[in-house]
Amino acid sequence: MRIIRNRGGGDILDNQVWATVNAAYKHLYPSGDFSMPAVQIGGVGLRDRFYLARVNLGYGTFSVQPLRQIDILWEELEVMFRNQPDQVWRASYSVSDVWDFGYGVMDRAGQNAEADILWGKSGSSIEATAALLERGRHMLDAAVQSACLAAELAMKGTLAWLGVDEPTRRTFSHGLSSLVAEIIRLRPSKSDDRFARAAANMPNYVRTRYDEHGLTRVQIGELAMRSQYLAAEAVRRVSDRNLAGTLEDDPNHAPRVFP
């Protein structure tokens, strides 16, 4: 900040400022990562593993390649596409959901304080779910809880954006299907049936906190992607971002199929 003040203000992303600050931090923290933070981090399940997906910040006009956002060796993904193409198509849609959520929330930032808070917490839960699943089997129970919470908070953020007050939002409790029904009532779309089905296939948030959820590692990965879809679909109802819809309309892209 002192560097910027001495320059009489200016853009923090100016190359000269960025390079100077970056050099200082690399001197203080040699092993640190000082690249621009991602807009949103989520994840995709491929076979029995879960991989992080990073939606990076972009400027201007550029081509979006969803599969390039996944933290996986391209050679490994190509082998997977030859043997299990349905898994890779599904991953492409899941990345597009993370993209639509991240950019949709960023576009609306600062316009509704309640929505900002709820969507921000949802984004944190999406990232936490992905990190838990990427790290291993000992964190699966926590991932189920954070996945349910991510979907709930995103929907409540959308309702806040649509003018539904906090006491009314509280009446929905943790009922994802009820939240979806209210969003559909306020902002109907051609994807209403799929939106409702996805919510109906989520586990009960309170019950899974105390009881055995009975889900395998693969099923929890699918649950995480379903949660990302629900969060993204909620934001898409009040956003101009719809990368997923672009993929769905592309005749060269496989249809979207939910696990």
C-alpha cells in the first residue's frame, strides 16, 4: 500500500506494482504461491478420485476450456476420455457450474449485502468440500455436511437477492427442496425439473450430522458435484452467466446426465 501511495495511487494490478510486491513477498516467503487467487475453487469426481477445479480470474474476451481448469495431468484425462468418456463430459459440466457460480457471484458483488454474505459462505463451503474430498477418505463425513451447506447457503443468497427477508428465509430451515420450489416460483426456467430433482436427491443435512449416511466415496464425489450444480443453478437464476447452458446447447457436447 505504501508503494501505491508513493506512486500517487494507481491500479494494484499494474505490472510495475505487482512485480515489486511479488518480489518482496517471494523474499519473505520463498515457498509461497503469489499468483492471482482463483475466482472460485470447486472439484470434480473422476472414477474414485476427486480433483480440484480452479476458475481463474480473466479479463477481456477469451476462450474458456472447462477441462483445462481441473488439476489433473492432461495425459491422464485423455486416457480417461478414451475409456470412460461419460466421466469426462460430466466433469466438464461440473467445472462450468463452478465457473457460473464464481463469476455470477462476482458480478453481483456489492449490490445486496445479505446475498453477498450468504453467497460468500456458500463459495467457502464449495471450496472446503472439494479440499476435503481431494485429501482423502478420512474427511468424507465432513464433506457431506459442507456439500449440503453449500447448496443451502447459495439458495438463501438468491432468495435474499430476490427480496425475500431473513425471517421468511429462516422458515425454510435446511429444506433444499423447499428452497428450490421458492426459487422456481420467483424465477422459473426451463431447467426447473432438473433443479428440483437434484435437490430431492440430496441427503438430509441434520440427519447426516448424527447418523450414518451410508454413501461410498464415489457417491460422495457425486454428491459434491450435485451440490455445486444446485449452488450454480441458484445463482444462474439472477445472473447473466451460463457457461453450462452454452455447453448444453453445443451439438458437439454430450448431453448433461446426473449421477
